[in-house]
Amino acid sequence: MKLSQIKNHLKTLNTIAFQLPNGKLVPAHFHVTEVGKITKDFIDCGGKVRHETVINFQLWEENDYDHRLHPEKLLKIIELSEKTFNFDDLEIEVEYQGKDTIGKYNLDFDGKNFLLTSKVTACLALDACGIPAQKPRIRISELGQTSCCDPSSGCC
């Protein structure tokens, strides 16, 4: 989800809810402790220089049950961040404290909840890093050919 999309969704909501990939909701007393821009410059395993930039939201929960983040408040935080850091309309990445470490998620929306969707890694240079493409599995019996070792094949 891009920054412009979350802003549009926030304008239509009365409450904010973030849903984890397992279907559970982030507790309603969460806070957004950061809205920022993260830039990553790197070289992939094929030697290509790459540059990625995302907008980052960090969700945090604590035993502060008396405060709830309302859509208009988050919209104000986003707009202040946009003005301060001159954001482009970039994809949003969300950080949320898991059981053992901070998880990073993509963001989607189902019409009611913001969905924290799993991120995956992949090789960015498959053509250059030496990992062979997966060959399709076929059954020899499905080829419809006779074996070359068949006595009537003429190969012996």
C-alpha cells in the first residue's frame, strides 16, 4: 500500500485496527511510535547496485489502555512527516514487535482493517547467482514413449 492510499482509507474510518497475518488484531491500545523514510542501498548477489526507499510505520503496544490512536490523529502524524521529510508516494512497511524480534510487514486494507502481510526474501539476480531454475517434474509414464530398451525398439 502506498502512502496516498492509507491517507485515503484513514479519512473513511472511525477506528484503526491492524490485523496480523495469523488473523489476530494488534491490541487496540497500540501507538504508532515512528513514521519515517528508510533508504536501503545495497549490491545484490549478481553485483547490481540497488536502491530502495519505503515509508516506515512502527507499531508499539504497552500497558497504556486509556489512549487510542484515532484515524485523524494518525493522518496528522503522517502529514507532519510528509512535510518534514518531503515524502514521495512510496510503499509502506510496518514494523511490529513479535514474540522474539521485530517483524517487518507489507500493508494492505480489507475495507475495515489494515492488514499486516508477510514479507518474503528472494534472490534478485537469479540469472547471475548460479541457482538453477527449477525443472518441471514429469512422470516417464506420462511421456507416451516406449523405452529404448524395449526389445522391439531396435536399439539393441
